[in-house]
Amino acid sequence: MQALKASVVHQMNEGKALLTASSETSEALALIIDGKSLTYAIEDDVKNLFLELAIGCASVICCRSSPKQKALVSYYVLSTYVLYSL
């Protein structure tokens, strides 16, 4: 289980690096995450990394996730986005 979380965190870090590189080339990126990975991505210790990645992408697709997970992602992104816009 810890190995799976480490893999999710590693992939989010790679995504963040791609996002940083794409900001120089104006490419739009999308984030696609499944419910099992989303479980780890919205844990308190890595939630901020996930949110930075999600907010930087043009689209976020949560597949095979529960309605509660989708609601949490929406809530976190909207509450974080409001803080960034102030």
C-alpha cells in the first residue's frame, strides 16, 4: 500500500515538472486520475501537491472515482483557487 502511494506521489512530481516545462511552451495539459490513486492524492500530506498540479492543468478527469471523491476534488480546487485569486 505504501508503495502504491509512493508511486502516485512520484507521478504527481513528474506531472508538476511537465507542467513547469509546458508553461514555457504554452502547452495545455490534462490530469487524468483514477479513484484508487485519488485516494492517496487527497490525503493531507500530499493534497497540496495534487492541488497545485490540478490547478495548473487545463482539465482534470477523475475516472472510476466515487461521487464523494469528485466532490472533494471540486471543493479543494474551488477553495484553493479562491485563495490564489485574492
